Amino acid sequence: MSDKIEQFKQTLDACHEWPCPYLFKFILPTENLTQVKELFSDHTLQTRESKTGKYTSVSMESSMCSSKAITDIYEKAAQVPGLMSL
């Protein structure tokens, strides 16, 4: 596991008491939105298209039980080409 991920997990553990709600935000090419919807079909996603329609922002709030659960979601989302995590 990379040092960055481990540091992020330590920061999450220091700032949160588990379980707690966590808001994920992503920006991705609109053409890849279907992939995100398929990956997170068990979550409620809020989407908003850019003015040009080229990009879509996605917000997803979920109750997380640990920092590992959060990093697992980010790793899963990283499979989508062009996705940026905020």
C-alpha cells in the first residue's frame, strides 16, 4: 500500500468516528457516466452535467464504517477512465 493512501487513512481516522456519513465527489467525462452508475449501483448518485455536456460531476453520500471502506471506494472509482476524485 502506498504511503499516500496510508497517510490519508490515518487522517480520516483522526477526523472521523466510525460509522459516519462520507461525501464522495467525482468529475468525469460524461461518456463514462454509465460505468460509474454500474460500479455504484447500490448507492444513490447525484449528477450534474457541465455547461458543454463534456463532463459530469457526481456526488455520492454513504455511511462508511472505516477509512479502509473509503479508500476501497476511491480505488473502485479509479477504474473509470478520466475520473477525477475531489
